[in-house]
Amino acid sequence: MTDSRPYMLPQGGAQETKRLNFQHDFMRHFTRGSLLHPIIPIDEVRTIADVGTGTGIWMDQLSESLQGSPCDAEKIYEMTGFDVSSEQFPLIEERRSGQDYFVHDMTKQFPRRFHGEFDVVHIRFMTCALRRQDIAAAVENVTELLRPGGYLFWEEVEASDVWPVPSTPSSRQAQLRVGMEKRARGLTSSMVTDILKSIFSLQFALELSIDTLPPMNSVAKFSPLSWTRDLFRVLVVVPIYTNTHESAFVRTHKTRIALGVNASLLSMAAKRKRASASEGGVDPLKEDLIREAEEIERLVESLQYEAKEGINDWEFGMVQIVARKAILVGEDDDWQRVGRPKA
């Protein structure tokens, strides 16, 4: 029986930890050293959630960066990492002060104790983890984590924004095969578009209950940072591309990142097919699965050879989305104003 689980990359193990941590280092150069988008005012941030945290390296380096800032030297940040698996969480004794980790699937509603608790929710690279049918639920679930006025910061890659230069028969076949494997698991090839559609579909009315609505006779006077209808205001949608990037580090390692992901995706697909073939069943089907696995393994070897010999480079793009959770601001509605209440 074919494995239909959506996540296409390895989980756990030293090799995957190494890949994720190097990917994070690359992303720090790719985003020009910025772990939080500069539109997010750091002086309003104290509590941060990292959904799909993996090894927790994003939280580690953000914590180091924030605590190293002279104006924030005395400020205490609370960071919480969520992931569907704990296999790559750091050991308890290795965790920084103020960090917590929890196992949770973002397609399911988060426990109520986390609702409205975070100033920022960060998410990165769910294109190989979220089924298209689950994206809307995931967006709604992470919005519940944010306090009113909090920021959703999502970094994502579109499948169409990964390409080889020059294109070769092996690289074209790899792109087709990755697309086939993603579709077989219900994953989307238009992740950014689907995320934005889900954000825009959420309505502010869903967040209000009868006893929290403003008085019927009140007249709201909206500021530029207020909302009339949408649960979120999308503040920025920013693409970043390797082929126009000024960083020597990015230009040097872009192929390692893009090819590393594709090779991992394909290698896992081959393993799943071999595992399915070993489960028994009809012999012709087993033979087809083994033949497919062998074809994929040869394709991975070909890709790695081309990269080693410098036959081609891989380029890719990423999109950063920053959206802010709605607050209705009226002339006399101090209880609804943006910002944390004064002590």
C-alpha cells in the first residue's frame, strides 16, 4: 500500500538536523541577516511562537539576536516551538531560558491555553508538509495563537520558483517527479497563493462574540492601522530570489539548498516505494514499485553528479508574508486598542 502521508522529507536523524540547520544559516544570509521582518516593531514583541520549529534553531538565533541588542538587554522574551514531531527538539538541558517546546499538528486547533498568547507567530517552509485541503484550517488555527494586533510572519517557497540553469534532462525529470509525488500526497504547487487566499477569507466578524461587540450607538473612527472587516491585514508580500541576490554566500550555496531539498524529497519517495513493495500484495504491483524506486535513485545520482561537476546551478525564490491580526479601534474603545495594556 502506497504511503500517502503528506510530509515528504525525513524526520529525525543527525543528517536531517544538519540539513535543517545549514538551511537556516543560508536563510539568514538570504534574508540579509533579518530573522524577523523589519515591518514588525520589536519593541511591541515579547511572546513568540515558531510553528514547525524543527531543531529550534530559528528561536535560538532570534533569542541571541534580541538579547544582544542594547535596548533589549533587560527584556525577557518567551518563545514557544511547535512541531508535529519531537524528534529534532533540542535536549531539555540545551534549551535556552524562556523556551518551551510542544508537539502539535497545526492542522488541528491548538490548546486553548495558547490562544491569544503570542505577539508573533513565525512559520517557514510548509510546502512539503501541508495538504492543500488543510491550509485554510492551519491558517485559522495559527491566527488563534495571536493576540489582537499580533503579527503572522510566514516564509514560503512556491514549487514553480525552483529552477535549474541550464535545464538538463535529469533536472527536468526531477521537477516532474517532485510534482508527481506532491500531487499524490495532496500537496499544492501554489502554496503562497493558497495561504493568501486563506488569510483573505477570514472575516473579522468570526472573531467577535455578542458580548464583545461595540455598543450599538458607538461610531468607530478608524485609524490607518485599524480594520473594518478582515480578520487580517496583509502588510507585506515580499519575494526574494537567489539569481538577483548580492550575497556571495547565497550564490555559493544556493544549489546545495535547492538540490538538497529535491534530492531528499526524491530519496524519501524511493524509500516509501520500496517499503510499500515489501508489504506484500500483487507481484506485478511490487515490481512496478521497485522499478520506480530504482528510477528515482538513478535520478538522484544524476542530479548529484551534475551539481558536483558544475553542469548546472539551481535557483529559487521565497516569499515573505506579514499579516497583522485585526483590532477594531473606536474613539472611546480603549479596551480594543492595539498594544499590550499598561501595567
